Amino acid sequence: MSPLEESPFERYNRESGERARRAYYWATAVGLQDVDHLETSQYLENLARRHIEGEVSSAQAGELIESYYREESRHETGDATQASREREADLVATRITRLLEKRNFTFSSD
């Protein structure tokens, strides 16, 4: 089963080209966070959609997510542990997406 089939980016599953490729990368990155029982934020999902649609580059997405959490830390309320886990998931998912965009990157046991 494709990571796109169960992701918030599922609607791009019927497409081809760059948008579908970027959606696949985000779905993979978010899915890898899910494996570690980490949930990404709604903010990341919205930012990922902006990247998929071509509104921002992956580098800009990385800068925006880091900026978001710098600002967010000033106003943190609620469960600090959950907020920390969500922050980790968002930052790592963004970095994984950037790695996957480098088409020479492969997962290998070597």
C-alpha cells in the first residue's frame, strides 16, 4: 500500500508529476513519524500542502516550520510533552522530505 493511500495528501494520488512526487515524499515522511508514534501538527499538514502546490520550496518550508516553533515556544500552553513530540515530528518530517527530494537519496542497508 502506498503512503499516499492513508495520508492527508491522498487527493494527489490520482495525479502525476511534481505535485504527486512531493505529496508522496510528505506522505512518506509523515508515515515514518507515525511508525515512531509521533503525530505531526495541522500546521505541518497545511505547510506541506503549500509545498505540494508549489507555493513554497522545501527549503522555505523548513525555514517556516523552524520559525513557527521559535514563535510557538513563546506561547506554549497545555501538555509540554505532547507539544515537544509534535515539534520533533514536524521538524523531522520536513527534513526527511528535503532528503527525499534529492533524487540520488536511497534507503539502503549498506
